[in-house]
Amino acid sequence: MSLTFPNRSRSYDEAGKRIRFVGHDGMFQISFSVAADAMAKMQPATVSNEAGYLATFDTESSAIRDVASRAYDRTRKSMYVLTAADFG
């Protein structure tokens, strides 16, 4: 099967300074996080707080999910942390 993102929910992890979201490969749940540095790279004007990171995630969700899918296709792990290096 291929990776899908049927659940559009996301949450902010204050301690890790990242946004968490999940994908699914059939019945398997794959955990993803996008680090704050990646958000700032995608949108340099991102406000450095929960609301700012969530807004950037929502605006860039298609690109983020594309990067997540490519990462998953390479290694098929159950957990990923996407950083600025993954975005270009």
C-alpha cells in the first residue's frame, strides 16, 4: 500500500518545538514531526510560537505531506522527524 493522510489533525509539541501528524500505510500508523527550523525555511515570516507554527503547517500541508511521503518511501520506518534539510 502507499502512505495516506486521512486524518488532517496535527498538534504542537512545545518541548520538541515541532508539529506532529500521522500518516497511514494500510493498517499501520506512521508518526511524523516537522521541526520548527523547517517551518521557518518554508515561510521565513513564520511567527515562532504555537499559533505561528500551526498556521505555517496548515498553509504548507501539501508540501509537508509530499516530503513525508518521500521520506517514508525511502526507508519505511514508523517514525520520522522532518527538518529544514528535508525541505530543499
